[in-house]
Amino acid sequence: MEPATQDFLEIQDIREGIVILKNNNIRGILMVSSINFALKSDEEQSAIIYAFQSFLNSLDFSCQIIIQSRNINITPYLDNIKALEENQTSELMKAQTASYGEFIRELVKGDNVMTKSFYVVVPYTLAEILGVGSAVSKFNFSEMLGLGKKSKGENKPIIKDEDFEKCKNQLWQRMEFVAMGLKRCGLDVIPLTTPELIELFWATHHPSEAEIGYSPEVVPELLK
């Protein structure tokens, strides 16, 4: 019998926008915008560098910065153009809209139009909230996505609700601290919700499908 995909994932559950790993450690993921550093003046560049340096020096826990490059998915945009074309009452406007849609389709066909996404993974461990062991354990985003080695040994018991609430509150404080530090650098920061986390992990394991069409619809029961 072929093993299920879940057997290779380090993820036990995704709840309230928080990733729960099989070792009962938890992760929050922030999506971060980018800035065109080269277009900034010397003074602005120095200010950004100083702000980022201060942010890094203020951290007393580990974080991981992830950069993903993908071919841009224009399927939703083309669908919007198609809907706009069908709603046109003028034959001339309908023809021009159809021509524009075809132009966009041909424009991206020959060249790979890439888009970059930036994430910061913020960890928290059950040992920290319970006062067991040392500080934050090492973690790897690739292993969390199931792209590394398969974890060995038996799965740990599911984290208790009261422990989850304690860890969640502490993790949120860390995520807010990271977000404030990055905002001082001129970046926009938003935490990923449960549907967005599911879509991120799905796209990581299905890169070809993620660049064409839509991601699978999230079943409402999974969001509870």
C-alpha cells in the first residue's frame, strides 16, 4: 500500500492560522512585501539598513526567511477579462476586450513572468511554555513542508487545547513583534490565515498546478 502524503509531512494540523507540527511545536507564517532598495536615496538606504540591523539585534528567538519564485498565474486575470467581454453591450468594445485578452495570453506565453513571495516563519515550542529544556529548537521550513527527510519514530500525542491556547498567545506576541520590526523597515506584513496556509503548502507540493488555474477549494470543516 502506497504511503499517504501526510506521512511525509511534519504538519499535524493547521488551526486558527497556526501550523502545529507533529512534535507539537507551532509555527506562524508572515507574508512580507518588498521594496525597490536600488531606487532609494543614499539616506533612505542607510535608514533601511539601520532599521533592519536594529530589528535583527532585537530578536531573542529564531526566525526563518523564505523566498519563493514562481511563474505568475494569470488565469484569474484572464477569467476576469473574459467575464468583462461577455458583459459588454457594444460589439466594438467586446472585440477590443477579446483582443486585449489574447494579447495578454500571447505576451506571457513565450516568456516566463516570475513573481516572488517573501515569508517569515516564527516558531514557538511547547517546551518553552512549559519551562522544559532549553530555548527554541532548530527547525527547517523544507522539512516542515515535507521536502526533507521523513521523520522517524512514533507521532507525539496531539497538543492539549489549554497548551495550544498558551502557545498561541505567546506566538502571536512574537509575530506582532516581528511585524512591527519589519514595518519600521518600510515593509508591509500580514499573517497568513488557515486557508492561505493550506494554499501555500498545496502550491509548494504542486508547483505546476499552482501556476495554472486555481488552488483547490478549502472545505469549511477544515477551518474549524
